[in-house]
Amino acid sequence: MQATPREITVPYRPIPLPIPEGIKPNEFFNSAENLHDLVQNNGLLHTPENLLLYRKALGHSREFDTSIIYNTSKCILDPLGRPSRRTQVPDQVRQIWNRMNQIIISFMLEQYPDPDKWLILAGEASLDATWPLTSPGVPSIRMLHNHFIVFSKEELRQAKLADPNNPNLTDGDQHSLFAEHIPHVYREFFAKALDLDILQSVDRESTKIGVTGYPQGLPSWEVHGGVAALQDIRFWQEYDMVLKGFLDFYRTFFGQVSTRNTPMPKHVYFPEQVEQVLLYNNDFLKTVKKVRDRCIKDPKYANSIRWQPAFKQLIYRNDEGKLIVTISQNSVGNAITELLGVVVNRVPDADGYAEIEPKLLEKLFALRERLVEADLGVPIENQFWHEQGAEMP
């Protein structure tokens, strides 16, 4: 079987709200009104910390698909002022978020124990608040949210081959820029900056999903201790360290691209390593120069660059059944699933979604009950769920 990205088609139920005349869809999706509708029609559970568990009616998978969003739509009306990554979330909110993640990932592994049959992933994609709202490909909801998705590997094996030149798989000409051009610097920085115990660096080949051959060339770490380690606060501290290291590298790199010989960015997490490993590294600065020179000559390329940190960070299960953490650059348009080589073609099809909806909801209600038992929120009861025949806790 050829290891190559796969493309699957998933039906979705169109949102019931009309978009007001004179407003672009991605502007409307960030409105408090749309988020209110998200709660009413798709919300499953919410916490006092404004964390919302909801079903992905416009989703990625026929099997299991849900998200948690930090719903600040009513308390932060400026979309550009909302948290767009985990490091911007208050500590008390992040504690609840981590516990919810741990329980959901454990639930997914229980429900789908065979790594030969099921691809399991949980991850976060940054919703960078520096993008203009009108830019193409801007995330539909400009608030931090996590994805929890399960794919049938048999469905992926039977799926058509995706175009490897799909821009969403190549990150708009920037895919793995760091790993492809300065991998030794990238990995050295992570090795020297991060004090890791539970997360253990692993080679590229062991991280790949056999059916797709992805991820490709990204720094990756095995979770020593497996799912039990997710109950240890140290794991989540190390998970945040990976993100902080990435943010320092990204900000330093594109800061130098933007302004030659600019000082170290303010408020870096690992200033000593930024100075020693990056700002005095000729290979690092030569690559910076190449990108800067191209930006000056190629306006389309310059326009495609995310000047502020943009990333996708995943916890997923590899073919050997081990949990892997990886992180990648993000760009306009790509989805979190494409980091693992899964391209999702979502089509508006209310009847098709209705066929898969009952089994999806059955699992999501079971998950919700587990979260409620752990004092991680209260159920959202509304007419829609009663119409579905769901038995409310």
C-alpha cells in the first residue's frame, strides 16, 4: 500500500443562521451571535471558566469529532483581543482545560483501543489574532479551541490519494521551513532549551502513520508512561514547554526576517538559549536572509507569511500504539488533520449528516457524562438535544 496523504469526504449540517448582508462569513463567525448559536445548537457542556464542549456539526470525521472552545465571545467583544493560544489562557482556566483534555483522550483510547484500526488525535491550532479578519483562510472562530478526532484507518486505506502538492499539505510554501532548512539548529534549540522528563525525543520514522506517511520531518516526542502520564501535571508543563520553545524559535526567526539584526524579542521564555543557539548561529541567520530576500522580491510569498507565531500541536497515537507529541508551523487554510496527512473534503449534506449523527452523539453524550462526574462542567440542555431523543443526565 502506498504511503501518501489521503482525502476523505465528510457531510456536514449547514449552520441555520443567515449571514447578514454586507458582512463576510469569517467576520460573522467571530460574532457573539454566532457563538450563541453554536452553544444552542451544538453545545454539549460548559464550565464556569467559559470552556465549552461542543459537537462539530461542520466536522472532520464520521466516527468521533468534538472540540473544546474557550468561549470568550461575551466577555471579550474584540475578536483580536481574545486568547489565541494556550499560553495566553489564565492559569485556573488552563488547569481545567488540561483535565478535560486528559479525560477526553483517555475516553478515546478506551473506545478505540486498536492502533491498527483507528487513528486518534487531539490537538490545538493557533488562531493568530494578527491576521486581518478579511484574509482568506482565517479560522472561522477566532478563539482558542482543541480538536478531538478519530479516523477509521480502513476508511483512510480505501480513500482516494490526496494531491501531495495540495497547498494545505505544504503550508503555502513554508511547510517545515525550520525542519527542512535548518533542522540541526531547530533540534539543538529544543534540546538545550527544554528540560524534559516525560517527553522523550524520538526519530522521524517511528512517528509516521503508515497509511499516509505523515507527519514529515517534525520534532516529535514520545509520552513516556503512555496515557497514565497525562494525569501527571508534569506532562502538561512539558507540553507547554514544547509550545514555548516553538514560540521563541518562531518569533526570533521571523523577527530577524522582518528586521535585520533586530534585538531579541521581548518576553522570550528561554533567552539564554535564544542568544547562544540562534542569534550567533550563521546557518540560522543565512536562512533568515534567504527568506527576507525572497519577501522583498516576491509580494505573494511575503503576504503568505504568518509574521506572528502560528502553530499546530498534536498528541496522537502512532502505529505502534504509543502517544506522540509533535508541533508544526501553521499557515493560511490548512487544517489540523493535514499534519497527519488526512485531507478532509467537507460537503453540505444535511441528510448525509443525519445518517451518521446518532452514533456520533451517543459517544459524545457518554463522554459528557464522564466529564460531569469529574466536576468538569454541567450539561447544556436544550430543545435540540431532546428532539434527538437524548437522555439528559
